[in-house]
Amino acid sequence: MPKLTEQTASPVLASDRAAALALTPVSRETEARLDRYVSLLLQWQAKTNLVAPSTLPKLWTRHVSDSLQLLAFAPGAKVWADLGSGGGFPGVVLACALAETPGAMVYLVERNAKKAAFLRETLRVTGAPGVVHLAEIGDTVDRITGPVDCVTARALAPLHQLVGFAEPLVRRGAKALLLKGQDVEAELTETTKYWNIQPKLHSSRSGGQGWIVELDHIERRHRSATAAKSDCA
């Protein structure tokens, strides 16, 4: 008889898993990788705060499905850079889903040593294609060489800061898919003070008033000469 994991033994998690996979279907192989990932996350959660404890009953719909939906907005993307990967959302989930895709790679950028150790273990356990960079976000973005198809971030920083982190990769041809919450309009208003962008907004399929900000071009906004003189006054 197969050994029950915590997620399959719990009726709540089992139901949430079924709902998430109905919302964002994946292959049987990807399901198996995601199962191993979630089991490992639940083990580590007891000693390292990887996700908010209040979201654990909805781990699959709130976090896994929320991450999987990004694939639909960049169906041809093979190389991803995930900034501030934390507990692996969306980076590890994307890597699990792309494991059967030739040439796939996910760069997981995380500055917290404990979380970086967890990310390395998830890649080992799942066999997903990825590399963990233990470093500050801005420093690593500049060091990522070669083409990157898509850059993403979730629950990392205010949008205007995320746009600044993503800009070097977008300038080189990447698409940015940034996961934000219900205050996205206010964050966009703030962001346009610093950056020229033409965002496409997509409502999150996983609910929770979440949004995906899609950007194909980012350009720093230059302040006017009048504003610059005012600063010097």
C-alpha cells in the first residue's frame, strides 16, 4: 500500500489539490513532481517560514495554481528568471512544469540562505531544471548571461521596485510577468512616476483578487529639467 503523505492524508489539502489541478491541468509527470515539492515544503515549513501559515489549507490553489497560470501567458518560454523565489513560488512550480521541455531552465534568485537551501533541495528531489543564486536581487540580474524568455516575481517588493529589477532582462528581450495583489492600480500609478510602461493586466485565475502585470517594454522616465532644478533649490 502506498505511503500517505501529509497532503494526501489531509482531506482539506487533497480537496484543494484537486481544485487546483482542475483549474490549471498538468501532465501526470508534473503532478508527481509537484507532489514531491509540496511534501518537502510542508516538512520544511515546520522550521522555516516559507509561506504564511494561514494559507496552508489552500496551498495548492493559493500558491501552486497561482504559479502554474503564468505558463499560459508565455507558452513558448523555456528560460525563466524568478526574482525573490522564497518558498519556490512561482519558480519551482514553473521548473516542475517545464521539466520535460528540452532546453528549459529556471534561475531562482534568493538572498535568504535558509530559503536558498530549501530551493536547492526541491530541485534535487523533483529533478526540475533550475539553478539557485544566493545573492541580492539586483546583483544577480546583471550576472545572468544568455537569453531569458520571461522574468517573474511574487510577493517580493512594491511594483516600481520590481520593474527596476526586471528592466535589465526586459531590455534584453524578456517578458515580465509580475504577480500582484488587489492594490495593483495604486502600485501602477506609483510606478509610472519612475518608468514608462504599457502594462497588460490579467485577473488571476486562482482568485483572491490577485493580478498579473505583463510588461514587454520598460524604460526609465527622465525627470524634467524643472523638477531637477527644484531639487537643487
